[in-house]
Amino acid sequence: MLILGIDEAGRGPVIGPMVIGGVLLDEKDGPRLKKMGVRDSKMLTPEKREKLEKKIMKMAVEVHFIAISASEIDEKRKRISLNELEAMKMAELIEKFENKPDRIVIDLPDPDGNKFVRRIKKYIDFDTETIAEHKADVNHVEVSAASIIAKVERDRQIAELEKKYGIKLRTGYPHDPFTIEFLEKLEGETPDFVRKSWETFKRIVDKKLQKKLSDW
């Protein structure tokens, strides 16, 4: 049986892309990956994730990912929810696989698993058994593998941004002091890798505006 695991990395950050990873595995290879240490990417160090990524790429039947830029997230959120955008992109990801999975397992971003699967089916016609559940990245090795693929790729893209602009972004999450410091020091036009629709960014912009008004 071929099982396709799907998970994302970078749903919540105010900086950088969201990456959705898909890993198609033969069911018999699942125990081997578990034994190698494949688990939810959040439980692994960056070094361990990179090592496991190589092993996943060798063992998987197929591996694909989709990166959604910050500017695309901002633009799409003017019309649809983030959950809807994820469903749309997951449908796009599923279509990339040349080998048809017998089952699809998704780490659920929506409160309702059945509703989220119906969201996906609006964008792609398929009859594959599909499970969308919370903590799938912990409970299903195929989804754990997808979480590693997504996380490593997102980290790679963040590192490229840091190198290109000579800046330190770290995780890009609102709780990261490096991220907040970067946003607070921004002058002029905001780079397109910043999610301007995020409340974190809006608060910092408002704070700067209030400071300018008080200084004036």
C-alpha cells in the first residue's frame, strides 16, 4: 500500500514562506523510517532533520513540496482564509504525484477533519481514502516525514533570505526576538518576504506611526 503523508511548516510566522511537504511511502518502509528516528520535525534538531531528509528522499516513492510566499499569502487572504489557501495548495501538491496513493494522511490545520477534506476536494477530483487529523505528524510516520521535508525546505529558504539581504531572521515567528527586532528596524518599503497581513506586523507599524506622531 502506498501512503501519502502531508504536512506544512511555517503556517504561523510573520516572515517567510509556508511550505507544504508531501511524502509518498510504501507502507512496509514506515517501520524502517521510524527506527531511523523519523518523527515530528519539531522534536528534532536542525542537524538531525537534514540528515533524515536525505534518508527520506532515498526511501520514498516520491517527494514533493510547494512553497507559498509571504506576498501570495497576503494577497490570497484578502479573499479566502488561511485554511482555504492550505486546502487549495494541498490539492495542488497531491496532483504533483505521478504514483497514485492508496491512502492520504494529512496533519489537520482545521478544527474539523471531514470539512477540511471537503475543502481539498473542491480543487481536485480524487476518490482516495483521505484522513485529516490533529497530531498526524506525531502519529503517522508518513506525515512525520512530510513535516521534515517541509521544515528543512522552509529553513533553507529563510537562510537564503538571510544571506541575500545580510540580515538575521532566525525562525520568523512573532515570539522570536530576532524577528521582532528586524521588523522594528525596517525603514522604507517593506520587503515582500514579510507577511503584511499578520497582526504582529500591523502592531509594529502602528507603534512606529504613533511614535512618529508623538515626536512630531
